[in-house]
Amino acid sequence: MKDIKTLLGKRIKELRKGLNISQQELAELVEIDQRSMSSIECGVNFPSKTILKIAEALKVTLPELFDFEHLKIDSDYMKKYIIDYLKNVSDENLKIIYRIIRSMK
């Protein structure tokens, strides 16, 4: 199992990119330097003193910040799961999935 610091760092980076903000911008919002934010995202340091500010800056709750189950599995497993799911999906859900995928381009 991956280290919690590594998973949290990946989750912070994922959420930051989802908001389309740079690492420097997030660091400024949290009131730390960019090097410290980089260490957090790389899983070197745990943001014990800034965790609440990070969650607030990323517009998530603490439970959402620590929701990184999807980061524990590899991409091959995810692809297989999606392919297996699609085999039995209803037409209505297939249309929704199609629109979601198309919007990602």
C-alpha cells in the first residue's frame, strides 16, 4: 500500500489541477512557499500545520481531501473495470458516459 503522504500529495495535486491553479498559486493561498508545496505534493512532507488551509483553498472538506482510494489502484485495473462495466451498462447510462468522455477532450 502506498504511503499516506504520497497519496495525499497526489490528491492535492489532482485537486489543484482540477481547479486549474498552479502550485505557486496554491502555495500563496495556503501562505507557504512553493518549495514547501512541492514537498507536500511529492509526498516528502505531510502538511500537518496547513492541512485545513489546503482543503479550504482547494474548496473541499477534509474527508474529500483524504478521498484517494482511486489513487491506490493502477491504470490497468481501472481500464479493465471500466471495460467490464460497459459490457452491462444501460443505454441511458452509456449516453451519459459518452457525453462525459467527449467533454474531456
